[in-house]
Amino acid sequence: MATVPNSTKDAQLVQAALGYADHGLLVFPVHSVVVGRCTCADSACNNPGKHPLTRNGLLDATDDGIVIRAWWAEAPQANVAIRTGEESRVWVLDVDGTAGLKDLETLEFQHGPLPVTPTVRTGGGGRHVYFAWPEDRNVQNRTKCHGMSIDVRGQGGYVVAPPSDHKSGGYVWERDIGEINPPPAPAWLLKWVTNEGSHSQTLGAGRVLVVQGDDLASTPGAPEGQRHNQLCRLAGHHLQRGDHLKTVELLALDWAKRCTPPLSGNETLRTVRDLATSHEKGLNSLSSHNSQVSDDEVENLELPPERAWPTLHPNALQGLAGDIIRRIEPQTEADPAAEGWSSFSPAATYFLKETLLVILCTSSITSSLQGSQSNWGQSSRDCLMVSPSVLRPFFTISAVSFVRRSTISGFSLAMFFVSLGSFARL
């Protein structure tokens, strides 16, 4: 559909819609983007310039020129959407951005090049590649085929067509569908997009992508007793494929009428919307999980500055405590301090504290048993000067206590109270 030189954008849109209809494509109007915002006026719109303007969405798609003119007379800025599937006899490979183009290049390298076919350059830098509808296959809508950045718009789907606008840019024909008829897709591509014989694909993080399943547009209605379960299954397939909620609602309402007896519209909409809410929560949870920092990013994070341990001035370590620390410090693994010996790691500090307490309690008992009441501190000094074989049990007790902190405090207290009792008996 070549645009008319010097025509306004509004005229281009309606003329394009009429041109598509002349080639047997069913069209309908969707919202457009003006000054970067969707014409639906919803500031939180998550599908700007792409969702339907008509009551029944793609089900209203037509090739009737009178209806098309009336639509664009009422909404001259509306974007043009083409319904895909058996009704328009086309399906579209939706290549998403540069990542999708690389994926498509990989596929062509593995299986062979695609034929010359009508192709649209999308606003996001991707491509819409049109193919003729196959007689022996039912091409369904799919998102992220086989984990690649390639979607499929088939039965029950639609694509936005040139010269429509999007927030990321306009749609432009690279090969106009008015000049080239869509060819059949290669056999390998049809097999790839339909994934024959398979019903699901695990993508990671516990997510399962439906890749082949029944469609609301083509599945017969269900009998009483099976309607609700069947609706949940079919609508769930559409939502998992990434179809817009409004589109799923319209397809579900149409399907509900084919049930025996027909399912009420209120119950149908409530079921679909409950499913959509649960689906959205699941996607948000997955997005949050995937947004966590990766292992590589963790490795590159800058560590916070190391906190300096508090130190004591050498003048504070006098008497018995100073003597003990000066004797034990060379045997510890504490980092050397600026002052030489007054900085200890928490482990060493804890070890020294408990060792000191055990030694003091032991020396107190020794003093009481020897009948010395005058200078138990001197007995502690003497205790430190005995052979290593005598001190080894007390250091062993402290080391074990350090590993089992709950035992250490109890043991040290017990020793302390025993020493107090020894003093009391004198």
C-alpha cells in the first residue's frame, strides 16, 4: 500500500486500511500514539497504540469498505490493525528488535534463508514477516518461541500495520504486501513455529511456556459441567502467549456463546479477569527474581571499607592483665596494630578474656587451698610462670569454650563461684 504523496497522515491511514481490505485482509482500528501517549488516555496503559478501538476488537475485523470508512471518519488518527489467522489467510513472524534479528539470522544459517515476502520494519527496529496461511496446519499465537526473541501472530491474533505509529516509532513497509503476495513458509519454519507433538516448554525459573494448544477462536464450546475448566484452560493459553486481556475477553465471550448451554457473560469475564490477575502476579514475581544481581555483578561490586577494631592504649594494660596479654599476644593471629601489640581480632579477644578468667579463678582456688589470703594476685603471676604442661589444660578449656560459647560462660562462672566459695571458707 504505497502512500499518496502530500496526503495527510489521517488520509494515509484510512487509504491503507482500504487497500489491505482490497487484498482480502480483515482490518480494524486500534488506538494510536499522540505526543508519546496512547489515545486511550490511560496514563498506565501497558499497550500504547496497539489495543482495539472497537467493542469486539479483532472479532470486528472486516474487509467491508463502508464499515472501514465509517470507523476512520469517527477516529481519523486510529492505527490500522490486520487480523491474522485463517480469516485473512496470513500469519506473521514477529521479530522483536535487534535481539530477534540475530535469532532469525541464526535460524536462517541453520535451516536456509526465508523466501522474499512482505516485510514491515517496526518502530522498535524489529520486523513483521508475512506468510500465507497453511492449509494443513493451525498456526497459533506464541511469544518467545523456543526462548528466542521471536513471536508468532496466527489464529486469534493481529498485528499493527503501516503507516501506523508507535511510541518507539512508525511502522514502514520494506516489501509492500500490495506488491508481493505472502508466500508459503518453508517447511522447517512451520515445524518450528507449531512445534508439532509438543505442548509445553520449560524456560527456567520454574516458568512453563505454552507453545501449542487449543485456541478460543477455533475450539468448540463445552457442555455443562466442563465449561469453567475448559474456559480456564483456553484463556490461560492466550494469557501465557502474551495476548492482550481485552482480546482474550472478547474471544472468551464469543466462545462462551458456543457452549451448551451458553455460559453467562458476567461469569466468563470474571473468570478471565481472575486468571489475568493471577498471571500478572506470577510475571511480577518472576521479574523481581530475575532482577536480582547476577553472580558476575556480585563479583564486581566494591566491598565496603573494613571497620577498624577498637584498640586500647598500652598504658591501660598494666599489672596482671598486661602481663597476661604480653605473654599470649605473640601466639595469636591478631593483625599487628600501629602501636605494635594492642589490636586483637574478636576471636583472640574472646579467647584471652576467657583464658584470663579461668586462670584467675584457678589461682584463687590455689591461694585458698594454700591458706594464703594476702596476695592472690601474686599466685596468679606464679601460675603463669609454671611449665606449659601445667597451663595446657586451662588453655585447652578456653579453646573449647571459644568454639562452644554457651558452655564457656557457664564454665567460667562456675570456676568463679568456686573460687569465691574457697575465699569464704578462709
